[in-house]
Amino acid sequence: MFQRIQTVYLILALILMSLLYFLPLASLVCGGVANVDFYVYGIPKGMIPNVETPIVWTNITIVSLIITLLLLTIVKYKKRMMQIRLCFLNIVLMLGSVFLFWYNIGEQTEILKAVMTYSMPMIFPFIAVILTYLAVRGIGKDEALIRSMDSIR
């Protein structure tokens, strides 16, 4: 399982997507005074006095789904075609998560009338897409090798 390069790619993608829970996606400057970080789950409670910021459940759900599917993809190493399908589903979800993050950050920026700057973790889903694509290529090579061995018999 771990001797395959695609497993390493999938584990790196898993680590990057897991880091999104702990690192801020953007920084919001509210009224030139308060600097607030926007995480996957939204703005932490109590960061802005007298303003109630909601928890962004859609972001939490999609990142949790991506992490679960990446774990499932790693575990299903004997079923290569299922791995390829799960990888493509993950790629679609990762790209969708970026647009969802972008939308939710923009919405919070408008509500708070703040100036926003994106942080480095905002590109983690793009890097994870590239790693997942490389894993698909590796899985495809394994599948082609197995099929060629079957045709020789």
C-alpha cells in the first residue's frame, strides 16, 4: 500500500486538506481597526464585539467529505477503478470547495464592511487537486500494468 507513489500523493493531499481546519483562509480588516481571521468554520466567536458571526456549515461539510473520501481512496488500494472514480469525485469537490470558500469569505466581507486578503492555505485545495491528479495517473499506470500481465497469461 505505502510502496505505491499514488498513496504518497493521496496522503499529502489529505494532510493539506486537513490543515484547512487549523489555518486561516483569509484575513479581514474591519473598519481599519480589527484584524480578524476567517477559518473554514467561519470567524471565531467573540473576535468582533457586538457582531454575531454564523458558523459556516457548508465549508465544514465539504472539507470533511473530501477528507473522508481521501481516506477511503487510500484504504481501497486493491480496487483501482474505484480509486480512480473516487479521485475524480474528490477533484470536483476540491474545486467546488474553493468557490465555496471564495463565496463565504466575500459574503462575510460585505456583512462586516471589511477589507479582505487571502492567506496561503487558500491554495491548498489547488495543490491537492494536482496531487490527486498525479495519483490518478499512477493508479492508471498500475491498472494498465495489471491488464498487460493478464493478457500475457
